[in-house]
Amino acid sequence: MTLREVKDILEAEVIVGHDQLDKEVKTGFGADLMSDVLAFAKPGSLLLTGLTNSQVIRTSDVLDIAAIIMVRGKRPSMEAIRLAEELRIPILATKYILFETAGRLYSRGMVGCLEKVEEDRVNT
């Protein structure tokens, strides 16, 4: 699905990346711990998070995340907005909670980066 479709499904506001709404995304990952994002998210995924600082943008850049969806009505800091613009990482904001956001996208065909963690990664 495209970021434009994601925007419509989530009734989201585009904060950064108006020119990238035709970008395709196939997988998503939701977390507020950036260590989990680094361990489990896949390049090209949509990141669903309640974090709003520049560390989210830096982590997304390292992993080549397609776009960030900030949930629960959260808004990014000005520093995060500037960094996202510089790195060309779209940020959208929705008022839905993380669970509802993931469910809405899943019900429309988006899948997660992985279904479950392997036994040896459970306690890392």
C-alpha cells in the first residue's frame, strides 16, 4: 500500500514527506524501544511508535525505514522534524493508539516484519 493509503486509513496528518505519499510500504513494525526496532525491524518497513524525539529519526535512518507513524496524537519535536526533512524520512501522526493503528493497517493487508521471535532471541 502507499503512504497516501496509510494516511487515509489512519486519518493521519503528514508532518514531513508530502512529496513521498506515493511510496510503497508492505510491512510494519510497532515499538517504543529503539533497541527492539534495531533488533527486529526490517528495511523498508513502516515504524509505528509513540516516541517523538530525534533518536527515532536516527534509528529509522540506520534501518532505512520507509516512514514513521507517530501514534496517540503525539507530535515530533522541532529537532526531529528538521532531521527527518534533512534525511527525507516521512513522518505521519495519528490519534489512534498503537494497537488500533496496527490493527487498521493489518486488516487492510499490511503484514508485520516478523510473526514471532526465534527462541534464541526472546531474552535479548
